[in-house]
Amino acid sequence: MRVTPDDLDDLEESIELLKVAYERYFNGVDRIPPAREHDAVKRMIRELTKRTKSTTALRFRMNTLRSRLVTYEHYWTRILGQIERGTFKRVLAESARREREFLAKRAAEAEAEAKKSGQPARAARASGGSRHQLPDGVDAKQARELYKQFVAAKKAAGESTSGLTYGKLVDRLAREVPRLREQHGDNFRFEVASVGGKVRLRARRKKVG
């Protein structure tokens, strides 16, 4: 069986999302380490390693991704050891500060939007703002979770989340979902991925079977 570029794309995304999951645990966002997700990534590598048919370029990329995971694992093992010994301090204060800044910014945006529309700020917040509407068929809970994953991934990668709001994500979905449905029907999904060293939100076709 042959290793394909899509296989390695999936592996790279899984490794980077695992990195985000560990950072969430180290920062006190999640209560338990992502052991199950870690096992799944290692299983992916074992299965891909068994496939003997691949080009030199793909084998090189496979080895690079395996080395990246090993590097991450050395770091995770060291931090997990510090947590067990009680010598690691989670940066809860920093996470809380960022969350407060984010909420304050959202409140300021609501105030500004209310002034433009002539609505009281409370009413504007209650209505959710008429310009931020999810397209038909997109679940609000899933959109919220996608937004949380996107923000968490950017923070874990050290990227700025300035200007990144749930409303902007909703606007993007409202623009892109109708176009994607015309091309692919409902056979697509949005996901957080590392592309060219940057955290991105992108649409991918769902795998069949």
C-alpha cells in the first residue's frame, strides 16, 4: 500500500493538534493530558511506516514528521515530570488575563456596534447582532467549538489572536459555506490546521469510507 501526500497532511495536522492539546493541559485549560490522542498519532505513524511504497520525497517528509514528534515528546515528557514532582507552575494567571482582555474587547465592540445602530448595548448583545448569522445547516455549538480550537491553536503556537472574534468566524462561514456547498454538497468540513508553519482555518473534503 502506498503512502500519499494526503496521509502525511493528516499526520502533520494530527501532530500539531496534539501539540495544541498538550499546551492546553500545561496551561491548565484541560484537566487531563491528551494520552488517547497521543496514542492515536503514534498508531498513525506505525501504520504509515508499514507501507513500503512511497517516493523518496514522501519518505523524507515522513522521517521529518517522525522526528518532529520525537522532539515534541521529549519536551512533553520533561514537563509532565515537572508536574508530577510539583515543580511546574501552570500559567493560569496569564490565561486568565488573556481571557479577560478578550472579553473586554468583545464588550467594547458590542458598545461600538450599538452606538452605530442606535441600539442599547445590552439589546445588541442579546440579539447577537444581525450581521453575524450562521448559514443554514451549521450548528452554533460546532461553530463555537471550532472558534475555541482556532483561538487555542493560535495561542499555543505563539500567534496573535488580536482581532480574531467569533463574529468574524461566523461571517467567514456565511461567505464560504454556500460556495462550498455548490462545489461539494455537504461533503466538506472546516478544521484547524498548521499550514506553512501558521495556524489556519481551512475547509477539506470529507473522506469517504
